[in-house]
Amino acid sequence: MGALGSFVKTGDFKSEKHVPVIEIPNGIKAGEEFEVKVSVGRDVPHPNTTEHFITYIQLFYKAEGSGVVTDLGKAEFLSHGESTAGPNKGGVYVSPYAVFKVKLSKPGTLYAWSYCNIHGLWEGSADIRF
Ligand code: FE2
């Protein structure tokens, strides 16, 4: 047995389709709001079907030197072609893509989790420097 974190998978988003990609604009400043875009499958598309899809993206922040992780929010993706006519017949799909508006006062690290209904929990990260 191990802590939950020891089972969260990671990798290079350029070759692993499950890893959440965190994009931050250039020139961010401490104490000023900016947009953080988080997506799954940017470089290597992840399937988006009734049988296989990304359920959610969750974003966390840890300030440098702090032992506390702050949960910033979660976006859920609930439509993947389901229909009374059968799987993938509904014609409605939502992609794992979310934008968070964030204001931070200290450097640190953003962490994102994504959850695939088949392949489990995945993590990506991005350093915050001002
Ligand atoms: Fe998957």
C-alpha cells in the first residue's frame, strides 16, 4: 500500500496523451490576475467516446517553501456521445479543456490532475516565476 500520490501517473505531454498540459502567458506578475489554460490531449489526442474519455481536470497550487497545497478548482466533462440510441450516437461531446483565472503573490508550482475513466489519474505541472 502507498499514498494516493504514489499512484498518480505522469509523463511528457508531447508523447503521453493523458498528461494535462498547463499553459501560462508570458510576463505574468505577482498579485495580478492571469489565465491558466489546462487541457488533455493537446499534442497527442486522447479518445473522446462514450467508452473512453477524460472525466475531469483539477488544478492545484503550491507556493515555494510552503507545505500546503491549495485546490484551485475542478472542471468536469460530462458528455461523450451518450444516447438512448446507443453509445456514440448522441452527437454531443465536450473536450477536456478549461481556463482558470488565477492571482498569485508568490512563486511556486501549479499542478493539474486529469482523470481518464480507463487509465486513471495523471499529473502535469508548471513552475510559476515572476
Ligand atoms: Fe485514457
